[in-house]
Amino acid sequence: MHILLTRPLEDCSEMIVKFKSLGHQVSHLPLVSIEKVVHKKINFQEYGGLIFTSANAVKFLNHEEISKTIQCFCVGEVTEKKARNHGFQNTIAAEGNVSNLKELILQNYDLSDGPLLYLSGETISVDLDQQLLNEGYSVKRIINYRVSQNQNFDREFVKVLKQNMPDIAYVYSQNSASSFLNFIKSHQLETIWMGTNLMCIGEKASSILNEIKWKKIFLFNPGEEEFLLYKI
């Protein structure tokens, strides 16, 4: 099977190795770039817990300033793994979406435990901080990274892709979906995806790419990539 992965290389290198070890062909088309956002110094002692809706939010923390025993609420297993790799010991993961993460916080974090610090990207699909504020929680959101869409793509890659279209393509965000659509249109590839299964995280991402004719569109959570190979 020919698989197209679209995350930055750092975020999907393990998956590339895994899929290749299973005998699949893997192509890599990074649709977005991730960069750190400089923000005001954080006094982490003021907070009783941290919220991460992305592994990138964990990546761009000043880890040496934080107690590794602080409670961490992670949107999914991939984000939790990143937190664990950075030494956080008290982590709990939802099932890959923000609605589940909110319920996890409501069930496991008492208002008396102090304010929560929500680390996120510049663009979020769900206003989790506002929803928790409505529930009576004290929440501070800090933006510590931003995502930019890649504009320049290797013409040789496009040529090879046209000759061997992927059976499956994974898209991880609305930004990635918008960049993918721009890639498709700018290289006049609109009509050649009918044999490709599109895997999107969330309906908002998939809706951006609905104008392209795909074989099928699936919604998935991070960590389910390998499982989805057996559904098509």
C-alpha cells in the first residue's frame, strides 16, 4: 500500500519507519511548519495542572522550570507520550479529541486544586479554555507555538506522485487541510485522487477537502493510523 504522510518529519519519522517495516511504500509531504512563540515568563508554581491539546505544546515548553509531578491533561496518547518523554510523571490522556479531554478534566480535577494552565497553538478548533471557565474553573491560556502553511513544494516530488498516487493520505489539522488543498490546486491535481482514501482528524479538516473527489473519507484520532490501514 502507498501511504502519504503530511506532518513535519520530526512528528512522523517513527511512523514512516513503522509503515515501511510493514512493507508499505511511504511518501512524505510536509504541509505545515511549526515554530515556537515567545511569550511572557510563566510562574508554573501558580498552577495546579497543565492542559495540552497538542504534542507541539509540550515540545516548546521550558521544561527545566516545571515540576515533573504536576498533573498533565493530554488530548491523546501521542501527546501523553511526548509529555512522558519529557519527564512528566502524572499524566492522563483523553481519546484524541477535545470534548473527551474536557470531560476528563471535569471528572479528575477539583476546582480547589488551583488554576489550570492551557498551552496551545495560535489557532485552536475548540475554545476549551472558555468552556472550562463556564464550568467555574480558573484557566489561563498561553500560546507557545504557531503553525504556518508550506507554500513551496518539490516539483520532482509532484511528478513522481502523479505517476504513483497514494492509496491513503493522512491529514492532521485544518491548517494542513488548507495547505493540502492549496498544493492540489496549485499543481492542478484536482481530478486524480479518486483512488485515494483520505484520513482526517476532525470534520472541520475534512470539510476543507470535500471539494476534491476521494475514494472515501475517514475521521480518526492520533494513534489510530495503523489500525485504519485494515479498514480500507
